[in-house]
Amino acid sequence: MKKIAVLGSTGSIGTQTLEVVRSLGMSVCALAAHSNIDLLEKQAREFKPQLVAAFDLHAAKDLRIRLKDTGIKVVQGMEGLCEAATIPQADLILNAVVGMVGLKPTLQAIAANKDVALANKETLVAGGQLVMDAVRQRRIQLIPVDSEHSAIFQCLQAADPKELNKILLTASGGPFFGKKAEELKNVTPQMALKHPNWKMGAKVTIDSATMMNKGLEMMEAGWLFHVPASMIEVVIHRESIVHSMVEFQDHAILAQMGVTDMRLPIQYALTYPKRVEGPVEELSLTDVGKLTFYPPDEKTFTCLHACKVAMDRGGLAPAAANGANEAAVSLFLQGKIGFLQIGELVTAALEEQKDVPSSTLDEILAADQAARQFVLEKAGQHF
Ligand code: NDP
Ligand code: MG
């Protein structure tokens, strides 16, 4: 049985990962989160890892006192997160932190020869080239957790990836499917946080409402499966039963289906290449009855369009789009900007970013910071 470290263990993916870990009887050697020490303490007492990391310094200090009787080492900051990502006992690192903060620990985990199960899509969006180069160099397994990418990965097990014609990336369309910009002007965070099919963390839920999530996922798929934007077709599929599809050169299409439950792709990432019984329910296709598919509306959902542009441009453009989006989503959740401004700010930040031939980690981090700063300044004019 593999030993696992879970980064972002207190979040939506992190807690579902621990449910799967519990049902599989796997052992956990490290846990990491930002500051939710009530849950971190509970998880640490149940799973008895060697190490727990809290990114926030004050939270780590408190947690150290709380876990004194257990002998568990408590570490902090980015250094602590990276220590959890490289802990010698782990075979597999499941990275489910939210945002670009996951890039460094992913790179360090790979450098330490760990297999990585990746939910943290922002890592690949911003640092795809670095991550994929490191994966090739170290020959580790990078296993997708994102449901669409897990679906594509599963479909590709059945074939030679060279025979791939295109990827059909499904999207639920979020809570505002079918709406036009005029109708989205007054959307509040509360309205955008109501996803029709999935219960997820706040950031990815807003990304789903703006369709930035699908744009980020296009870039994620581009790196994972070595395909350009022109080989990825986004298809709106309201029922979220077909998790994505691949089309081969003979035009045969394979789909992976299942109930809308993230524990399925999480479990596959943990047991790959094996499949075992788990907590996920059976899908009854006759209960579902009907599966529908529509084209996306890029004119209204400008974030999706911006991501396609960023993907075609490559270099630092994806890091800029992602950084701008992280900053804009945070401002939207604080009630400081409107819903439509997220797309406007991502588009504007992308225009601001210059094209460069190569991108080092420092350049990526600088582009990310510059995009965030640009968004804060530009949005500040409207506060
Ligand atoms: P949540 O907001 O629910 O959880 C985020 C987790 O990351 C929490 O454990 C949080 O800790 C931790 N975290 C945040 N910042 C830091 C930091 N600086 N250092 C260490 N830990 C940190 O997010 P989700 O679980 O929804 O999403 C996680 C990732 O998975 C995202 O990239 C998302 O796009 C992706 N994803 C999510 C899906 C879902 O169904 N939720 C589906 C597919 C992909 P704390 O609780 O202490 O703040
Ligand atoms: Mg997804």
C-alpha cells in the first residue's frame, strides 16, 4: 500500500481524499493546509502522520502547542509546505492546495522522486513546462485528479496517445449557463457560489461560474496530454455524467462516465493503475435518462476566451492570466468588484503581459505577482 502526503488536506478535495484513504486503509505520512488548525488537529490525531504543515505562521504556532502530546512535527510557511511535499516516507504526494502557491511544492516533490496526484490545476497552468520537464527527467508518475483530466487519462489507457484526434473537455456550464452579459451584471458572490452539480471550494466554484475553470483546464490538459488548444473542444454537458471524452483518428470516441463524485477520480489517482472497490455509488443511466451537449458561449464567458489566447501565446501568458484571475476572484468574493469585471481584468492583465521566449520559475513567479498587482491597481480605480 502506498504511503501518501496530502497537501490541502482541509479543503474540499483534501477531505474527500482522506475519506478515500480511510476506506482504502492507506497510511498518511504528512498533512498540510493554510490555517484551519481545528481540522488539521483532528486529521493529525486520526491519521497520525509524521509531519503536519500549516502555511500560516500563527496557525502553526498554535498547532504545535495543540499537538505537543502526539510527537508530530509541525512546520510552517512555504518551507514547511515543501517539507511535507518531500517527506522521505511518502511514495505519493496528493496536491490539493488552491492556487499557484502549489507550484513550488509540486516541483520539489518531483525533484525528490515522488509520484504526484495533482488536483491543483494552477500548478500546471502557470508552470506547465517546468513541471513536465521535471516529470520526464525524473520519470515519476503525474496522475490527474481533476475529474475531466482523470477521465481523459482513463480513456487513453485503452489506446496509443499518438492516435488521438482531439479531446472533448466537458463543462457543466455552471450556474449561469444560457445567460448573457446583460443578465450577469448584478451577480453576487452568493449567487455565483451556487454550483448546480458539484460542491467545491470557493475559488474553483467562482471559476466554474465564469468558465475560467474550463480555460484553466484546457491549459492543464494541454500539458498533461501534449496537445495544443486546437485539439481541445469544450462541450457543455449540464448533467456532469460524462466526465470528458477522447476522439481517435478513426473518429471513434471514448467517454468516461460516473456519478458526480470527486472521490472516484481521487481514488483512481491513489490506486492507479489498479481499480478497487470504493465508496462511490453506481451510476444508473436509466435514472439519468438523458445526456445533453451544447457549444460554449465564449462571448459572454470571456475568461474562457482569454485562456485560449493565453494557451496559444504560451510563455508567461498563462501565469499572468492565472495570477490575474486569482486576484480578481478574491476581490469579487470580498464584494469589491462585479462578476463581469473578473473577465475584463483577466483579459486586460493578459494584454499587459509581454511575450517571452522562455520562462524560469523566478520569471513565472514575477509574472504572477505583476498580474496580481495590475488587477489590484486597475480594480482599485473603481473601489
Ligand atoms: P478548498 O478551498 O476547499 O481547499 C483549499 C485547500 O488548500 C485547503 O486545505 C487550504 O487550507 C489549502 N491552502 C490554501 N492556501 C494554502 C497555502 N498557502 N498553503 C497550504 N495550504 C493552503 O479548495 P478545493 O479543494 O475545492 O480545490 C483545491 C484544488 O483542487 C484547486 O486547485 C481546485 O481548482 C482543484 N479542484 C477542485 C475540485 C473540487 O471538486 N473541489 C475539482 C477539481 C479540481 P485551509 O483550509 O487551512 O485554508
Ligand atoms: Mg474539473
